[in-house]
Amino acid sequence: MTVALEYGVHPARLHRGAILALAFSTFVYVTSETLPVGLLPQISDGLHTSQASVGLLLTSYAIVAGASAIPLTAVTMRVPRNLLIVACIGVFSLSQLAAAFAPTFALLIISRLLCALAHGIFWSAVAPAAARLAPRGQGGHAMSLVFVGGTAALVVGVPLTTLVGQLAGWRAAFLALAACGALCTVALAIVLPRLDVHDDHRVGVRAALVASIRVLRHRNLAILCGVTIISMVAHFDALTYLAPLLHANGGISGAGLSAVLLAFGLAACISTLAVARIIDSRAVLVMASGLGLCALAIFALAISRGPVLATIAVVLWGAAFAVAPVALQASVLRVVPGAQDAASAVYVVAFQIAISGGSLLGAALVDGGALRAVPFVAAALFAVATAGAVLARKVFAPAAPA
């Protein structure tokens, strides 16, 4: 018999099985989103299209995921969160299967966009759901454990699917993700307790959509999204061009580059787990320290002229940045306590805007011949975000346990 967790009711102990299943779900979602990066040449050759066109798989995915998050979250507001999450993972699995057998590039794009539609709903629902699977006051701890799956995807998932694609073809990589998605669907259906919807959310679609849009006017949420956009633009501005930056400033390439990127990801995973137990009680400290250390680390990368300092800077950057999304998402659940799913949807939109904005900013600098300026700009933006987090500390402070 499935135990129901009513809105606002927390269990006495952490639902470890459900948290693990959610973490694996974030792992496969992030792996899928970035999979085309490692297999771009293979997809291009296999479907007889240009590599520039294949790059649209990432851009179109981010646009659709961001644009659909708010309206689709409103449409699904009355669906129990456990059923919604299971449905999103089911759609994910089907989309990967469709991608694996897509005979044309157009159908591959359609399969990716189907996944992107579920993406916005999934990420809007997963953080509030994770918070409800933990005892009161430990919501940030639960979210840290769930989000480490996304970080692990960059360390293990993307390199592993790239290897599978290179050895067995890019379609095999999508098939592997479809199988993982199916396992996640079954696991979540079994271990995820029923997560009922708040009575206030049992309204019509139009009313839910109006309520979701109204959340956009919430002052604290606007501040939080502002800090999110600035910090994520900074991150993706530099991260997109990390390989050429390491080569230019540290003389690192080839196997050395792979080792540094692996260290970046491992540091991110370790730091996420390390702050899991203090994220609820020390939100401002975690946020400000993480963003401030990012500014310092990227500045060190900007001025480095050798492999040692460049490597140290990148590892510190990975460790410091990993805690930022967790602290931000935990704050989202506090600033709009009566509309957590709608607020999370707005956060998803802000995050997707920042990913695209950061990449475009970096591209503009690199195309203008200013590769070395990229980390200086990123460091400056991180410094601004740090100041914003400190000045708006009441927004990030835990006023009420999630």
C-alpha cells in the first residue's frame, strides 16, 4: 500500500530509496541533454547533415525546455507529484527510444523536443518533491542528494555515453539512455510515495496558469532569479570555452585536459555531498562562499600561465560552483512557500535563459578574438552575483524549513 504525503506534511525519516531513484533520474536527464556534444560528428555523419545543424539539438532543447516550463507546470498543477514525475521519466524514455530509431534529422529533433517538454515539468517538480521526502528542515539536504545525480552525469554519464557512441554508434547511446529511463520509471513507480497536491492547487487550468504568471511579480523570487541568471551566465560563459582556455592559459590538452575535466566533476560531486547537511541552516554562507570562490578561482585561471595554477583553479571552481544551484533551488522553495512548483518553473526558465546567455556571451568574446577576456568577464559577473547574494541575504536565509 502506497503511503500518501499530503502537501506540507514531512516524513519522520529521509525516504532514501525515493531520493536515490530521483538522483538517478536527474543523472539520465542531464546526460541526455548534453549527449550530442560528445557525439556530434557521429550524428552528423549518420544523418548526413552538417555539424552546425546538429548543434541545434542543444539550442532548440534549451529554448523549448525554458519556454514550456511555466505553462506546462500550470497545466499539470492538479496531478499528484509522484505520478507527474513518473510520467515525465516515462516520456523521457520514449523520447530516447524514438531518437535511437530516428531515420531523419527532422525526426531526431522532434524526439529531442518531446524530451525538452517533459524536461521543464520534471525539473519544476523534482526539487519540491525531494524536499517533501525529508524531515522538516532538511529539504535542502534531500535536494543536494538528488542534484548530485546531475553533477555525476557530467563526470560519468557524458563520457560513458560518448564512449558507447564511439564504439557501437550514436544510436546505441540513445538506446542505453532509453533503457536507463525505463528502469527509473519502474523504480520511481515502486518507491516514490504518493505526493498529494495542495488543495489550493486543485483549480482549473486557466486559474493555475494565472497563478503561475502572478508568481513572476514576487519581489524575492525576482531577486533570486536575478542572482541565478548572473551567476549562471558567468559559469557557462567560461565553461563553454574551458578546453581552449586551459590550452591557452595552462598549456593543457589531450589526456591532461581529460584529467582536469574529470577532477572538475569529482570536486563538484564531493562538495555537493559535503554541504548537504548544512545547506538548510547555512544557506547564505553556502551561497556567498560558493559564488565568491568561483570568482576567485576563475580569476586565477585568467591570470595563470602554467598547468599547476590552472588545474588548481579549475578544481576549486568545480567544488565552489556545485553548491550554488542547490542553495538557489532551496531558496526558491522558501521565498514562495504557497506556490513552490510554480516558483520552481520560473527558476527553470531563468536557468535555461542563463545557459543560452552564457554560451552566447562567450561566443561573442571568442569570435571577437578575445578568448583570454572570457574568464575575466566571468569572474566579474560572479563577483556581482556574490554581492547580490550578500545584500539580499534575507532572500536566501531559511525563514521557514522546507
